[in-house]
Amino acid sequence: MSTNENNIPDNKAGARLAEAIREIYLQATDEDKATAEAIVTNKELAVVSISGHVASVIASDYNGRNRPISIPRVGLYSNSMLAEGEWLDGEMKLFEDNTMADGQHRMIAMAMATLTNPDISFQFVVKPNIKRSQMYAIDSGKSRTLKDFIALDGYSHANMKAIIVSRTAPLLYELDYGSKLRNVTIKGRLDYVAENDDVLNASITVAKQCLFNIDTPVLTQAEIATGIFMLIMGGYDKKQIATYYQDLLTGNSTYEGSPQPAIYKLLKKQLEVKTRAGVLAPVTKLGTCIRGMFYTHQGKAIKKSEIPWNPKKDTFPTNRPVAELEAVA
């Protein structure tokens, strides 16, 4: 989901919400802004009274990297505040840089409630100095996803990176160490993003370029980027990878007997599958594309029996070119 700088969805409903918050924010006095600043910069646990106008300042000026705003949740909170006359879930957490770690929905709901009751005010427990790594544990019982945490840590393309990391981390570990990776924590996956962010960005960019002028792609951008990431990590040249996927997406042959047309035919048939039983798992499509690159790099043909890759009969195809394999042999 695309969002603006305050994590509000970039759609019509989001635009209306942003406009309403802006209207309330413009009504905030200098005293309201000073109160908001004092609340977020205080480094001690505190119980404070927050008005709707102060909440609008906190939501607008002190809400940095966070998960996308859920407009229905804002409405639910706001209606509850107005109906009950009290708010039992009054808590806000602040990162060390004074931006909100948790509580953005509550602050926006408080601001929206001001439109109905300008004098609305509730007490909140404010917990400062939250480290970003602490949020992984604090949120373990909530609905934040890996995508949310990647965005919280300030990385671009959070959704795409969450998909790539979830699919490739266990596979790359197994290829390198020969054993399966189990129970990867959110923190471990985020470390993986931090260590490989440049490669992730390159993979996403190349995948987007490969899809240019393709009307009916047989692979999604996420599927292409995942394969590209695996191949870059294995030691393949980015230009070679891009050429391979461009041919794969159009069914073109790189040379006589190259794997791309056969794999393209398989993937195109997948677009017509109507039953779940006939759908190839993402890892099966990924393994088939990886194997195709391995043969293409050597200028070899691929056997019909090797398409698609069969995870029940074979280990995951190597993501390394022959030269890389010989170098570590």
C-alpha cells in the first residue's frame, strides 16, 4: 500500500483523512505545539493529558517511519472515545528520536474526535526511549508484519523486500550450509535486510526493468525480483540475469535449445489454471527459473523432465554459476 509521509494511505479516503487532520492541526495554538513538544521530548515515563489539538500536532510532526494507517481503526477508536467519554487504551510509546513507536492510531483518532467535541481530552501513559529492536518483542502479540518492521527501520520497498527475504533466507542458508533454517526471528530477518539491502534494491530495480513493455507477464515483479536476488547472491552478473529474465518473459531463445521458451510455456499455462491443485508453488517456479539460468549460462539445453523443478525428487537447484562452484570446490 502506498502511503504519504504520515503513513496515511494515498487514496481518496486517505486524502480526506489527511485534509481533516491538517484542518485540526492548523487550529492548534502555540501552546498546543509547545505541549506536544514537551510530551515527546520528556525522557521519563509519564501520565499526561492530551487534547485533540495536541494529538494532531503529535500525529503530524512526530510520526516518522511507522506502519500504514488503518482508516477503519481510526474511526473505531474515535467513535469509542466520543461514545464512552473515557479511553482505557491510553498508551503511547516513543522512539529515542522522539517519534512515535506506537500510538499513531490513537493520536489521529483523538484529533478526529475534536471535530465533534473540541474539548475532548484523555490521559495517556507515555513510554519514551523505546529502541527499534524492542518493538520487535513489544509487538510480538500484535498484527505487525515483517513488512511493517522493514518500513519502521526506514528501508524502501518494504513489501517487496519482505516477500524476497521470506522466500530466500531459508533457501540460501540451505544452499550454503546443507541444512534447513528454522524459526527465523523477525530480528534475524531484519538483519538479513540490513546486510543485503543494496542487492535487494538492485533486484527490485532490475525486475521492474524486465517487465517494461510486457503486457501479460508470466511472473510477478516479486517473483522476478526473488529469482534475481538469488542469482546475484550466487555470483551471476546482473546484465546476464536481466537478459535471461527478459527472454524468459517473452519466450525468446538465447540460443538453439535454450531453456527460456520451455519455461515460458510452463508459466503461461499457469495463468490459465483454474484449480488450486494445478497451481505451482512459488518455490517450484523459483527453482525452475534458477535451474534455467544455470543451463543458460553454460549454453546448454534443458531436459523436458527438468521442467518444472520437482521439490519432492530433487534438492533446490544451485544458484551459482559453474565458475563459482569450481572456485569453492
